[in-house]
Amino acid sequence: MKKIFVITAILLIANLLTYAQDGKALKVLISVDMEGITGVVNWEDVDREGKDYDLFRKIMTEETNAAIEGALDAGATEIIVRDAHSTARNILPDLLNPKARLIRDWSGEFKSMVEGIDKSFSAVIFIGYHAKAGTEDAVLEHTMSSKNITDISINGISLPEAGINALIVGYYDVPLVFLAGDSSICAQAKQLFGEIEIVAVKSGIGNAAINLHPAVSHEKIKEGVKKALLNINKYKPYKFKPPYKLVVTLKHEEVLEQRSEYPGVKRTGDWELTYENDDLIEVMKAMRHMF
């Protein structure tokens, strides 16, 4: 036990020294969705009108705190939390760890679920994330809009929200180092990003799910975030090479016609819209128009 403590202390010191030598503080952005939170299994759980919504927003806040604690244990000097679900007014501010700052509500900016990100950040963490639309045995799977969208791909790669947000983060040369959610998004994250620390807090069984106890999830998230940040140099920003080709598959003819009016967007199939640009930011702006 003593040996493990000594090794952990050495890693922590080495991590801090690395950032001191680089002249860069360990600044962390935590993006928090709700469908991938422990215990959540039904749309009512994540809706403000749902009977159990208040319970799950509390658990959401607690899982966020677990990530904050892990980041602090790894030497984080600044932590920004982005509430990234629905109204973006879910996390309970009074229960959030006071060492973090919280972004609430939507500004309308293209960064959306990773709003606040810029080149000053060292790493990004995703909490409560879910699998892309159409994933088998996934909990509340969807991609950006459960009402309108069946798939989003960029450069031929079908992406969950984690992949879309990771590309935005990667644009600023910041790595995604940790993700927590159901087992399906964890598998998709491994396939997309390769090197990433993950924690599966539940596994889907059709419309049901088998869940960890929240206290167990908290401990796993805390330790996983700490481990990721102590080994931060092994993670790379997620990037695609330009030009970028965005393809969005929609569900409704009316929505398809409306979204095709955006400059540069072309209808390329029965339910498909395509947009191409060399600038990833312009692609993300076009994508947001298609929700």
C-alpha cells in the first residue's frame, strides 16, 4: 500500500512539473450530459417535467463533483463545467464543488456542449454521455436531436455527440482524455479515439439497463479522471484532415426542406443533406442549423 502511495505521489509531482516547465496550468473543461448518468433509463428521468428529474439532476451533479475531485487530485488549477443537457440548466449550482465554475444555459454559439473551450485548456472530460442514434442496447441513444436526426457523419465517419464535440475540442489542440456513460458510448469512444480513459456506469438491455450504485460510479469516475490527467501527455487531440464533408440524415420531409435552405447545404439523398467546407468551424455552424 505504501509503495502504491509513493508511486502515485511521484506521478502527481511529475505531472505538475511537466506543466510548470511548459508554462501551462492544468486547466480542465468538463462537459456534462444527462442521458449517460447512473440510473437514468427513461426520457422522463432527464425531462424537467419528469417525476424523478430532481433526483437525477442531483446524481448528475454528484457525478460532476466526482470528476472535479479527480481533476483536483491530479493537480488541476482551473476547472470549468459546461452543463450540456437540454436546457443547460440541470446541474445544481449550490451542490457543485465550489472550486469549479459553471456554464449554464445556451449562448447560441457553435461550440454548444463544449462552450468555453479554447487553446488555454489542457484537457477535456465528458460525463453522462450516450451512444449515437440507432445503437443497439444503448440507453436513450440519439445524435444531437432525437426528434429530427438519425445520423451525422463527417468525412465518412458516423459520429456520436462525443465525436462531434471531440472534433471541436481538437480544433483548439486540446485532447479528450476521459469519458463516462453507458457501455455503448464507452465502446464507441474506444473505437473512435483509441487512447482514452473510460468508465461505464451502466449497460443497456433493450429499453432497460443494469446500473452501478451511484457511490460506485462516483469512485470510478474520480479515479478514472485522476488517472487520465496524471498521464495527460499520452492523449492526442481528435482531428480530421480537411476538406470536411458533413452528411446529416433526417427523419422528416418538412425539416429536410427547411434545413436545405442554409447556404452551401445540398440535398444528396431521400433523407440526406450534405455540406462541404475546408473550415471545420463553418461545418459545425452548418450542422447546428440542421438540428
